[in-house]
Amino acid sequence: MKKILIVAATAGLMSLAACNGGTTNTTAENVAESHEANAAIYDEAADNTSNATAEAVLENAADVEENKADAAEANAH
């Protein structure tokens, strides 16, 4: 019985060692992806408007979302 436990424990430790021990912040990655998606939506809306002022506002909003995505990606690592 002791041999089985030792083998199981060794296998578990070996599998943990194979993971490289590196972790990533998946929440920050998800936030970054969300901001990137928002930026794409704002860019698309800006391309589809005929009002120059609205286009500028939407492009600025897209830039803000891209900056937020960059900040979230920097936080993910």
C-alpha cells in the first residue's frame, strides 16, 4: 500500500514539474480581449458613419479601448 502511495505522489510531483511553473493571469487576458473587441466595434462604427464628428468620437473611443487592452495585457504577465 505504501508503494502505491509513493508512486502516485511521485507521478503527481512529476506532472507538476512538467508544467514549467509559469502561470498567467487569464482574467487580465480576458479583459484585454474584451477591450480589443470593443475597439473593433468602435472602429467599425466609425467606418460606417457619414458624420465627421461622430467618426472622430468613435475613433477616439477605439483608441481608448486599445489602450485599456494594452494595459490589461501588460498586467497579465
